[in-house]
Amino acid sequence: MSGETVRKQTPPRVPPNLDDYDKTYEAFSWARARTKLYGLPGGRGLNIAYEAVDRHVASGHGEAVALRCVGRDDSVTTVTYRELARSTARFAHVLRTLGVGRGDRVVTLLGRCPELYTVVLGTLKNTSVLCPLFSAFGPDPVAQRLRLSNARVLVTTAELYRRKVAARRAEFDDLEHVLIVGEGAEELPGTVALDALTAYASDTFTIPPTSPDDMALLHFTSGTTGTPKGAVHVHGAAVAHYATAHYALDLHPDDVYWCTADPGWVTGMSYGIVAPLMHGITLVVDEGDYDARRWYRILAEQRVSVWYTAPTALRMLMRTTPRTGPYDLPASFDLSALRFIASVGEPLNPEAVLWGRDVLGLPVHDNWWQTETGAIMIANFAACDIRPGSMGRPLPGVEAAVLRRGEDGRAEVVDGRVTLLQEPDAEGELALRPGWPSMFRGYLNDEERSRAAFAGGWYLTGDLVRRDADGWYWFVGRADDVIKSAGHLIGPFEVESALMEHPAVAEAGVIGRPDPVAGNIVKAFVSLRPGFEPTTATRQELLAFARRRLGPAVAPREIAFDQHLPHTRSGKVMRRLLRARELGLPEGDISTLEGTEGSA
Ligand code: ATP
Ligand code: MG
């Protein structure tokens, strides 16, 4: 699958932040990275909100634009760093007045409106803990997370509260305050209008001393492989947010940056709020939903220079404009400001990297991380060649390893020790050496699961990878998704990527279906691009195509057509649901299933 290497021929418009991988990796230390941050005045510790907002005002950049929010109606609201410093100060005072303090959980259930950014950063200023929920969650997933997080405060809108929370309010023992953004609080008993509280609050706030080990954020995982887990993150994570955005996203002071992930997910928080604001750049926020034309328009009109998105979004764009052309839609927009594209969340099929190169003029840089890691761990860097299909190499400061697997598919642990696989291309579980600042500090209220994530001095990621002879990492699959067939171990990603190279295939999800002879056979669920029909002939054609690419041992034996592959709300194919449906098993936790209200 390594295929061609995408060489960077055109010189970058700005000198890349990392141009010599080996040298940068060698020279890096987290202690030095920490010196790029300011710290709270008077040596009172490290607070994310100070680094993201107040420090820019203190250093004379208060008039720079922090947020450019594009409304659903295309109106644009700009917020400067000074304005953000003031509004977050007011919100911190509101919390303090309500008696909400250090470590108390504040949950948001909001769209990507300007107030969300105020509430997130104001909560951090107050040293309370922010837990963002995706606003499209239905009542069940919201209830599940409100309970699990022990929320004391919920900030939402009247409409979301009425539809998703009101009927079940009595279930949330810890929930004392519901603050309503915008109109409508008067008609909702047990709620208060946020505006009424902030109106008289002071717009200066002294951030209390904050330890880098103080809890800052609670993030629920995507629920791709099971029940979502609440990962605890601390203020000290800011060191990793800053450094990784510098190296992996190549942020420079003049950048206009757009992260398409919702802040309800860790990407939308770490790289949709914290890291870009720490870099003092202008952040584009789109309140609206995915629409190919709208997205190209935002890239063009807002003069976005760095764009961080996800494979699912790229695949949707690829549906509207195949690599074979014509490129009418993107060509009708001026994308000349764009200089760097990155992607995260799922494996990025090689086809998508090349699509970026051919259609947008820029290859897509894949990077890898998880809710638990808090920040990007492995990446393709701006100045380095790309190996399409590879997630790249470890960030400076990140020590990664491939561990030998045991019977259950996870890293083999014998007497508390694990075995590192050194030989090139050996497949094993990806592990990371604890010590990077944004490592989660455990799953909330679940010590057993937290402990199980570590063994032999490593954090075990649950993902299977191989590392090639030059140190590039290649995603094989999640430990839960890997298919054992006739003695072979097959990663669904490889099969899906091969299928996606066929012009008929828009997206694919691959699972193992139990089989008395082979153990499992590979079955692919495929959605088709416009203009292709789900006929026997198409199926035969795809089976033959996959056999040619992958060989008979790995190619799917069965292909089913499904225009509605199940996705998580963060856009990942839910293979466990495809498997459960195929086998008639219970669907399990579907609280993060896209297109439904979800149930826990
Ligand atoms: P859950 O842990 O609840 O099952 P999840 O693992 O999908 O859900 P996240 O933390 O949002 O929750 O996602 C991290 C996972 O996403 C990684 O462990 C990996 O499986 C996948 N992933 C992220 N980026 C990449 C990438 N570049 N290539 C391949 N897989 C990726
Ligand atoms: Mg996970």
C-alpha cells in the first residue's frame, strides 16, 4: 500500500516549523517546550485560558481577531482577543458568584456559537472543569453524560434544554444551575438567562493559582468501539497543544485557521479552541453543517491558510468531485490562501491524499491521536514527503513503540512486561511512553479501565500498526476490528482503502463474518458514488478488483451495498455496528450513532 511517495516540489510559502525531522526530534524536550508558554503572572502556575487569551492581551495583541464566526445565515461575527478576555472574565465571575469552583464540572450543550468559546475559556479561568457535549446528541446520550460527569452547571439554549434535558432534570442529582444562552429562560422553570448574570459581572478576573496537574477538561470518547469513556485532562496539557500545533499543523502567527471538528469532540477542543488561540492566530468557526459548496466558500472567502479536517469530510468532498475530474466545483473558488491541509480521526485512505494533491493542489497530511492522548502524537509534517496511507512519524517528545500481541489481539503482558517489536513492518499494538503533558489522567470514575490502559511502562492505545524500516507508522486497524481469516490477520483499513480506489466506491466498511472453515471471512459494506448502480455486475467487478489489488487471502469474499453506512457523530465508520447487524447481535451503546437521537 505504500505505493508512491508524494514529494513536496513547490517550496512552502512560509518556512516550515519542522524541516529536519531527525534533528528536531533529537533536540526536543518537553521542559524546553514549556518555556514557550508564559505561565500565570507571579509564578502562580499554568492555566489554559491564560495561555489562550489573556497572555495575548498582556503582550499587546488584544486587538487581533481571535474568532471569526460564520453563522448559518452566512453573517460573520468577529471577536478580538481583548473581547474574549473580557467575556471570559465575566463568565468566570458568574461561576464564582454561583459558588462553582475548582474542579466543579460545567457541561456545555451548545452549537458552535460565539458564547461557546466564552463559556469554555471562562470555565477554565475559574479553574472549574469543562465538559463539552455535541449539540446533536439526543436526550439519552445527554443524560448519560450529565450523570457520568457529575455536572453542577449546564450551559445550553432554551430549545436544546426543552428538547433534551427538561423532562429528565430530576435524574441529575448534582445539577444545580442551568444557564440559558439567548432568549427563553423565563419560560423554563429551573433555568436562568446567562445574559442576566453576565450583565453586571466585572470584565477583569484574576485567575486563581492553577497547577499543571489541575483537572481542566473532561472529554468523552467517540464510542466507536463501545461505551464512551470520560477522559480526564489537565491544564498542563497546554504545553503539548502548543508544541504539536507548531509542528504537526505548522501554525504561523499570520495564519487563518479552520478546524472543522465540533468542540464536543477532543479535536474540536484541543485544535478547534485551545491550540490555535494559544498561537494567537485567527480561528474560523462555522456554525453551519457540512455542505460541499459552503465549505469551499468558507475556505475561499475567509482566506483560510491552514485547514484541519477529517477523512469522512474529505470522502464527502470526493463524492462531489472525483479525482478523475472535472474539478468544476473547487475550481470556481479562490483557494489560493490555503497552504496546508491535515486530517485526523480515522485512517486516511491513500486515495484521499492524492485527491487533495490533484483537486486542491495540496496533499492531505494525516495525523494520529486519540481522546486519551489529548494531542497529536504521530503526523506527516509540512516539509516532509508524504507516504500516502501512512499516519506519519512520532512528534518530537513522543516515544512510540509496536508491541507484540497476545491471543486476544491486544499487547501481550507477561509478568507485567511487554515485548517491543523492532523488525520493520511487524504488526502489533501501538504504545506510547507516558510523559507527554497532555496524556489523560484516567477515565472518570473508572479506575479499573484506567489501569488496564497501561502495562510494562507503556500506554496501550488499542490500535494496531506497523512501522516501516524508515520509522513511518501505518495503521492496520483497531484491536477490536482486526479480522482473523484462514490464519491471516487482516486490517479492515487496507481492504477499505483498496476498494476506495475503484471509481464506483464512495466509502467502505469491512468486517469479519464468522465462517466454519476460515474462522472469519472478509465482508465489505460499500456505498456507491453517484452514477453507479448496486447491481450484480458492480458487485462482481468490485470483488475482482479487490482480488487483483489484495490477493485472494485478503480480498473480501462478500460485498453488500449500503448507501447509509453507520457513522459515529464524529464521522467514523462504526464497524462494530455493521458486525452486530450482520450477526443479529445487540447493537450495544449507540449513543454516538449519527442520524439518530442515540440511546445509551
Ligand atoms: P472509543 O474509544 O469510544 O471506541 P474512538 O476511539 O473512536 O472511540 P476517539 O478518541 O475520538 O474515540 O478516536 C481515536 C481513535 O480514532 C484512534 O484510537 C484510532 O483508532 C482512530 N484514529 C484517529 N486518527 C487516526 C488516523 N490518522 N489513522 C487511523 N486511525 C485514527
Ligand atoms: Mg478509543
